[in-house]
Amino acid sequence: RTQGIQFMYSGFDNFLLRGGMNDGINADNLDWNSGRGEFAFTARADWVAMGEMKQFQSFTANRSADTGLRFGGAIHYQDGDVGDAATAGSNKGPWPNNFRATIDGQFEMQGWSVFGSATYDAVQQETPGNPDADNYAIVLQTGFYLTDEWELFGRWEYIDFDDGIAASQSDEYNIFTFGTNYYVNGQ
């Protein structure tokens, strides 16, 4: 979470642009001048090749859904603040520079949906001796309606942390989720 200002342009039926300035990653409920970053900006673009923008507000497509295809991408850059303290974890720094980017897509048709995304996260430390990191993640998800009320879904998530979280832990994770939804009164 963060605080900031965002501008959105939706003057086209099939294209949406968003961009803004904020106080950076994980700056939730801190003062705007907490020192986590010198500046940060975020931008996202979405393009609907088939269908309507509003049909992509969920990861599911009921059996009467129109066919739709959406592509999107986003970037975030944050210039960290060295601050006036030498201890990481305080609100006075040092805080790293951070760049994040993602591309994603979603396809829907009568009773079937597919979503995929790839994310890159680069952390550049402001202080010598702290390692930089390049992290990656992939998400693939699908759902299929068996009836008008019952939907099956599956999801795979792959995460690759640069150099692992700790020496005794893996730096790559595969997470699988399977389940079902029952819709009492439609989607």
C-alpha cells in the first residue's frame, strides 16, 4: 500500500492508461515525508483486443460470458532515500532503489477463463555491502464452469528470489492451488 495521486485516462473503449506519483513501496500509513524515497512513480496500460473492459474485473467468466482478450503492463520506479540514519528499518533510511515491471493477459469465453502474468523486481541497495537483488514471479490461472453454479479453478505460482531469503531456505518456490466456487446467485 502507498499514498499518492493517480491520473487515469479512459477515453477509448478498449484502452486504459493510469499513472501517478506516490510515496513508494510499503509506505502504508506513514507520513508523506517519511524518508523512504526521494520520489516514486507508477504507470499501467491495459488494452482489450476483444470484448469490453468491464468484463475483466474478475478472474472468472460464467457460461453466458462473451469472448474477451485483454493485455496489460505496469512499471514502478522508486528512488530510495539514503536518509540521515545508518540503520535499515527505521523511517530515516537507508532505503533501496526499486524497479518493478509486470506484463499480464487474460482470456475469457463462455464458461472458461485463463490469466497469466510475469513480474520482475529489481532492488538496488543505497548502502555498500548490502546485496542487490533481481526477483521474478510467474502466475498462471484457469477456471472452468461445470454448471451455472459450480466452477473449478487452478493456479500455479512460481517465485524466484535472488539468493534466497536465508541461507537455509530455497530461493525458488512453486505454489499450486486448486478449488471450486459455488455461486448462490450468479457471479
